Amino acid sequence: MKRLLFLLLPLLLSSPALHARGVDRGVLDDSPQDNRQFTPPPPWREEQTTLPRYPVQGEMLPLAVDTANRSFSFFIDPKSISVGSDQVVRYAIAIESKSGGRNIFYEGMRCSTREYKLYATGGGDKRWHPLGNPQWRPIPSGGVTRYRADLFRFYLCVRGRPMGNVAAIIDNIKFPKNIDRDSLY
């Protein structure tokens, strides 16, 4: 009996009734439309970056950064945050020392590759000073620039993508969620 079923199975599968119902469509169909080739996405291209207006100190949001060196405070300018069509999150950040020194940077973060780019620094003249040829660099997980790892991990990126649109990122900075993001990678 099993042998008979084994011999009849190919006949049943090629029956016109099954073809009429479309049972084999996409699996057994040899038409050219089902022999499509995989087309890779176009190579990633960074969009042109325009510097935002210079941050206003009273409008910046405090940023909780997990660092052993508590002599610095971190602030991000919500009006500078953008998520580009290239999936880069750009933002202006201020780092203040307890002694009153202040550094301001305009940076971009590429969530898919865990990289950052420093586009410009802020000067005492309250103007941006663009870097000549900024390059993408890996985000360090320690040291004085540890804040970038925290931005990546807790505020801007999730699963290799931006956390969401600008409003979602700002909301996440204002009201950080207590999530173990290590489980999301």
C-alpha cells in the first residue's frame, strides 16, 4: 500500500485540478516571474549635513550619563536632533565641567554600524566651527567620550536603528525608560 501511494504521489501533484487551484504557484511554477534574482540594496550614502542653529543654553535637556567621572554634566539640544533619510541621528551636545568649562559638539550617530562622526565644534563666539574632513569612527565604550556609548545604548538607537522619529528620541531623553538594552542586540 505504501509503495502504491509512493508511486501515485507524483501523479497527484501534477494533476490539472491542483494546477487550476494554484496549489503549486510559487513553489512548482517555472514561469520567469518566479525566477527572480535577489537585488542587493544600493550602497549606503550619507546625506549632506547642514549645521543647525547654535544651541541656546536654557533650552538644552540634561542627559544622564553613566560615567565614573562625575565632574562633567551633559546636555543635548532638542532642536538640533534629526533623523536623516540615511538613518543617521544628528544632535548637538554640551559637556560642562564643574569648574565651568563648556564644550559643544555637533555629531552624528550611525546606529547600524555603531559609529559616530564629529561634524563641528562650538566656540566661545557661539558659532559652529566645522571640521575639515570628518570621518566615521567606532563608538568607544569607555573613557572620556563614554557619553557616546550611552547615547547609542539608551537614547538614540535600538536594534541597530534609530530609536524612532525625533519626537520619540526627545521623549526618551526627557523620560528615559529603564530597559536593559543589552538584551536587544
